[in-house]
Amino acid sequence: MTDIPATALQIRSLITADHTLELSLDTFDVPTPRDDQVVIRVEAAPINPSDLGLLFGAADMREATVAGTSERPVVTAPVPDGAMAAMSARVGQSLPVGNEGAGVVVAAGSSPEAQALLGATVAAFGGAMYSEYRCVPAALCLRLPDGVTPAEGASCFVNPLTALGMVGTMRLEGHTALVHTAAASNLGQMLNRLCLADGVGLVNIVRKPEQEELLRGQGAQHVCNSSDPSFADDLTDALIATGATLAFDAIGGGDLAGRILSCMETAANASGQAEYNRYGSTIHKQVYIYGGLDRGPTTIHRDFGMAWGIGGWLLMPFLARVGAEEAQRLRDRVAAEITTTFASSYTDEVTLAGALAIDAIRTYGRQATGQKFLVTPHRRA
């Protein structure tokens, strides 16, 4: 067994009763693994949008300030009075953060499953991954192929399984093609590669010309810029070409979800898929909101008949829906294609302390398309 320190560092998030968020780098006792557990020396962990809800809570990060030292910073930010009710269940609890990450197994329990991972490079989806060490059940680990580094495997779960979950939902619900917003993100690029590999029609929605160029350079066949005056016509043409009647929206707020449904209705009528009906086409049109880049209200103008739906979509309920065997098959595919179909790229790497720097928080907290941070817990500068 590799020598492991008795204590290590991890990022923690606390909301206090006086309406304050406190982010800190704290010491914790590294546990001895039980029979079915392993201890991972965490080398890399991504900052995903799904991590920010726990990390920041409902705090106003525009008002964040930092104290402490450069090695042990303490960030504080106010939580607006109107948001405290939603935070009541976590007041006074110092919570570790980080959904996923990767590293090397340095200690293992006595079970064959745990012992088989000793010395292996693995990814894990176990929470509290913004830590120098993490003890998790062996069953939560995904062994990475030989030669794959922790940085390459750090984003093995959230984005890859979300992309596979979107395609899986399409098939389960009888659709034949997809629409995706914020499509130039790491996830969007991954979904584009997946759909090209699997022969699935995909309509990519972006909002900047450079994002169009990026996706077209990666083989995307249908890219629509929501900032263009011709967006509605462009989107309708792409929907006719693909037959897409299912969309996954990362934006959430604003009118984009409604605009997509309107264009789906127009496409259904223009393509001859639908007979005239005073209640609109009978072809079901569905938008799932899975992100919140815009925190404002979702607004729709119901000009798309009655056969439609808007709902929420999350990864974990999808995995529960398909069952353990299918979920494992999806994980195995991710591992096999982690440097190709499901490869991730990062614009910035930060230490644990660096992740709590105000400039870094303001950058990754914007959730800007194409901006992705990787936390490297054992790097010191």
C-alpha cells in the first residue's frame, strides 16, 4: 500500500444562518478504505455547470470577496434574503464539492473488486472530488484504458453520459433526430461527434459566428445562429432536413425553447408530415431543459398547436430509467472512446487554492461556452 497522509485538503462550501456563503480549503482525515472501497489520489477534476449549484448555492458571486492566505483562501459572498428559503436545508453544513474526477488508486479494501483496481488509473463519479484524496466504493470507479491520463479521463461521467443520455432519450421516446442549444460547449462538441459516429441527425444552435465555424470544422451538418435575423428560417430548414422533433436546451430562460417549438410546428406543416388540424399538427414536439445559463423565466408563445411538451431532464433519472446493465454498457463505451468521441478540452487548469481565486470564480462562474476549468489538486502553482 502506498504511503498516504493522515490528512488532506478539499474545497468545502458552507451557507451560514447570517445569509453568507463561505468557500474554504479545509483539512479532512483521509479514511481507511472498507472492504469494497478504494482511495484515489485525485489528479484532475473538472468544474462542470452542475457543480456550481452546490459550490455557490444561491449566493451573489458578483459581491464575492476573499480573505485568508494564498494557500488557504476563504471566499465569502452574500445570499440574497429572498433566496435563503431555498437554501434552508443546507444552512450550517460544510459540504465537499466536485461531482467527478480521476486519479490513481493508492489503497484498496480486501474485496476482489477493490483489489483489482489497486495502482490503476480510474475515473470516479462520487462527489467531493475537489480533494487531494477521495475514498469511494470500487463500484463507482471506471478503470481507464492503458495510457489514458487522469486529465484525459477526468470528465468521464457528466458530459459523456449526458450526450449518450440525450441520444438514448431520443430513441426511447420515438424521435429520430435532435436539437441542442449552447452547442459549441464541450458537451455540444461531444454530442456532435457522437451523432456523427452513430448516424443521428443533429441541429446545433449557437449564438456566435466563431462557434458556427468551430462546429462546421468538426463536421457538423446543421448549425444555426440564434443571433442571425434569418434564425427562424434557418432552424426550420434544418428541422425539415433532419426531422428533429426533440430538443435539449441548456439555456433555460428566455424564449428560445418556445422558438424551437414554433419552428418544429412550421417544419412539420411545411414538410407534409402533418395534415391540417385546427389544433395544430399531431406530431409531438418536445423540449427538455437541462441547464440554466439564463436564470430568468422561460417564456413561450403558444403558436405550435397542442402536441408539445416542455420539461426538465437530468442525467441520474435517465440512468435509473435504463437500468444498471445499460448504464454500465454506456460507461464502458465512454472508457473505450474517452480520447476520441468523448474527449474533453480545458481552457484553464487551477490548483485547489486557485479554484477559489476571485478572478477564476468570475470566469468559470459565467458558464461561458468554450470556457472549462480543470482542478489539479496536487499541483501547488
